[in-house]
Amino acid sequence: MAGNGADSSDIPEDDLDGPTDGDDMSLEPEYYDMSQKRKMIIFNHFEYNDDYPELRKKPGTRHGTHRDVEALTKTGESLNFDVTAYHDGTHDEILGIMDDFCKQDHKDTSCVCVCILTHGLGGGRLFARDKSFNLADIVSKLQDHAPGLVGKPKLLIVQACRGVLLDAGKLVHVDGAGEVLLLPSHIDTLVLRSSVEDYRSFRSGRGSWLIQEFCRVVDAKHRQMDLMQMIVIVSRLVARERLSKCPMNSLAHNKKQTPEMRSTLLKTIRFTDPV
């Protein structure tokens, strides 16, 4: 017996399916217009307040994070991003900076990249200097409160733990223009995170695994590859080549890490024209 609520069976088939006619040009990749301004914001965290409500203790100092800021700044500027770094911001300061940024006139902006370097927990919780905020708060501001960024790529790179679990890894045997569109709100966004949910991320005095590999790959490959291709390489390098070396801490020794990407991009991102 059918229920009162509407489901897909209540909608005529012609209303469910979009248009299928057209030539094969619709299957060709489209590229975001990257010819205008590019903006990168870095929220970097090194130290935290002593009285931290979520942990009831001071989070550990993030030694080596300055190396990530240096790498991101160098890579971003080489790709013509206007880079602004904020250090050890409070919860209110970070959200206020994002509010002010989203209110700006972005008609001349091609792309936005927000990098967050901090501690974190599961469920998208990230640490400001005084208390946590949620990654979803940042994403929603970019998607819902920045009308000038509609239809433009919004990139988020997050270097933070997502839990307390450590990945021991597994052995694997390898064989070898002018158009007006009505668009959903949650598109044109890419989020790259340093680990999967519930797992820790690794960082040393030389920087974090994700950020250092990301900058290395983009520096070397941005003239030949699009962003998605480069992220696949970054993920492979972190997953295959990196292994924690903590002999004084047996629980954290010889552990692995897996970056994770979530994307609703509708086009391809190239930072430079192919050579």
C-alpha cells in the first residue's frame, strides 16, 4: 500500500530524467575561467590557549607548521594567488575573517583556496586558538554567503587529525558565457583533507605529509596536469611513500595515512595553460 509521502514513483518519468539529446560536445571537459584574481587564505595554528573546553587541557604545539605555511605561500604565489596568512586566530576571529571575505565584491575573482592547518577531531571539528569550530561553517559561508563566488571554484585544504585512530596499513601485492543557469548551492567546491574520518594525521619539524607533498606535486606538475590529476598523485605519495618514524612511541611508529577528497566541481581546474 502506498504511503502518503511522495517518492520517485509519484513523479512522472518525463519529470525525472533530464535532456538526453545533444552531440558529443557535452562529454568534453570544460575548464573554469582562471584568468582573473586568485585568492588564498591560510589559517595557521601553532599554539593554543591553556584552558581548552573540548579537551580540558592545552592542545599540543604544532611544531613544523611554519614550513607548511612557507610551502603553501611559495606554491600559491607561483600560481598567481594573492596569499594571506592568519596565525593562531580565535574562533570568532576566524569566522569573522570569513564573513568579511564573503561580503567582498568577488566579480573579478576566479578561484578561492582556503587552507586550514590545525588540530582536529572527528565530525569535522577543527581547533581555533580558544575553542573548536566546524569545517562545515567555513564551507557554508563560501557556498551560501558569497554571491560573487557562485559558479567559481572554492578549494579547501585541511591539514588536521580527524580522530585518534592510527593506521597500521596492510600489505598489498601489486601486479603491475552569457548564459544564465539555475544551479544548486553545494557545487564548485573541493575539500582535500589530510586523513580519513577517525584517523590521525602526521607532521614533523619539516612540515606535514599532506601539505609538503601537495606543494611538491603542484610545483612540479601544474603545467602538465589539472588539479584532480595532481591530487591523485599527492594521495598516492602520502599513502605509499610515507611511514611514520616514532621509535620512542610504539603506538605511533610505522603508521600510515590516507588523504581524502570530496568534490562537487562541475569543471576542470588548470592553474596554467598546458605546454
